[in-house]
Amino acid sequence: MTLQHLMAIIGFILSTMYIPPQIIPRGNKKMKAYLKSVIFSGLLLLAITGYAQKGTGESEGVSRQGLNPAVIELNGTVKQVEVGPCKYTTGKSVSGTHLIVETNKGETLNIHLGPTKEVSKFTNDIQGHEIEVMGFRTDKLPEGHYIAKEMTDDGNKTVLRDETLKPFWSGKSGRDNWRQKRRAYN
């Protein structure tokens, strides 16, 4: 269902919506129109927020698709930490965290870590650090973009995804495991 379909449905519901006279006295058309516009705006905001929470990447992640991309080692200096919407995510998070890394060969890499809420503890004061990332890429990612499986900074290893590349923050068992790992990190 597209956003246009959703807006049409909301519009139809509001146009046929009956507001009892106990709420708005008869004859007060301006108040009735105002109330309908407030309700429409609220429903539209909810609909847009629901769409914004889903990345525009593939509908399923790598582990659910059963893909087994090669995991390679990447090294470099973190030039920038980017936080914001990611159009390649399959998750529900509004904000993702990426590391912009410059390799020894002068290449610039975009390392996708995960939802900002889950990985922000590991990116504090990381700018300028030499890091090692075990990462992978899919055909859908632009050249130079990788997804981190694990990251090592100053000898501290952070495992973000399991052996099937499933993020530790996804799913109930994954979230429980991730909480234990985060506690151990603190």
C-alpha cells in the first residue's frame, strides 16, 4: 500500500465521518471542518511516521534471505560519524549510524553500523581513531559502502552481528543477547 492509497482511505473515512451534535452544536460548520482537519492531520502524521521508520532498502535483511556474503577486513581512520536516515536499511529505526573511514590507500568507505539507539555507545569519541572492521556488502549497496559485522577500536572488539549476519538487536533472542553484550561492554 502506497502513501497515496493511505491518504485516500483516510480522506474517505473523514468525509463520511459523523460527528454527533453533542460534541459540536448543529450549524457550527467551521468547528466541524476544523475538527476533521485536526483528525486528518494526526492520522496523516501517523501514516508518514510509519513509512519513515522503514528503510527503503530490501524488505528482508541478509540473514533472513539466507545470503552468505563474504566478510572482509577493512582498516582505516574514522574521518566522520554520520547519524541520520539510511536509505539502505531494512530495519525500523529512523536514525542509523555510519562511519566515514579513510583507508591507507586513500579510499573513502561508508561503514553502516546499525540503529543509532543501539550503537551510539560505541561511536562516542571515535573520530580520528584507527579502526579495524570486519564487514560485508550486498549488490544493492553503492560502491564503497559496507555493513559492519564487528569493529575493533583501541583493542576493544564490538560484535554487531552473529555468524549468520543477523544483528544482535533484532528479534527477541537477539535483543536479550545484545543487552548482555552491552552490559559486558560497560
